[in-house]
Amino acid sequence: MLQNVQNAYMNIDYEYAKTENKQAINGLSSMDFYGIIRNEIEEIYEKLKNGETETSYQIGAQSFTEKEWDKLMFDFDKIQDDMRELMRDRHRIKEEQVQKQKEKYK
């Protein structure tokens, strides 16, 4: 894995040398893009080197680490529980109204 990152690093140097004289895109020069990409690669390389990466799983069009997935599920479950509680309250209120109507017409 580290070798792949190092190879990508070298390829960017090569690709940059080929495109060095291209025009700026949306106000950013090719040097700006080169710097952005190089910084991202350095971050990934350092994380890999220090063992700070997390496994990521592709779910549909998105990718989640285990922490992100757990947080998403926790938030989803919380919203679902809140909705159940709301539905129970509405059902209880509706039942009380029905009981009042029954008592009214007895």
C-alpha cells in the first residue's frame, strides 16, 4: 500500500512536469492544483505510515468508515425512536378523543 502511494507521488511529479505550462482553471493555476493534490497525498501517506487509517466501506454511492457508519446508525435510530414516540402520543390523543366521543353519545 505504501509503495502504491509512493508511486502515485512520483506519477504526479511526472504529470505536473508535462502540464506545467497549461492555463489556470477557474482562477487556480496548475501549481495550485499540484499543491492541493500533493498535500492530500502527503496526508494519506502519513496516515498510512502511522497506522491512522480506518477501513472504509462503499454503501451505494457513498463510502463510510466504521465510526461514520456507527454515528449515522445512531442518529437514524434516534430519529426513528423519536418518530415512534410521536406516533404513540398522537395515537393516545386520538384514542382519548374517541373515548370522549363515545361517552358523549351514551
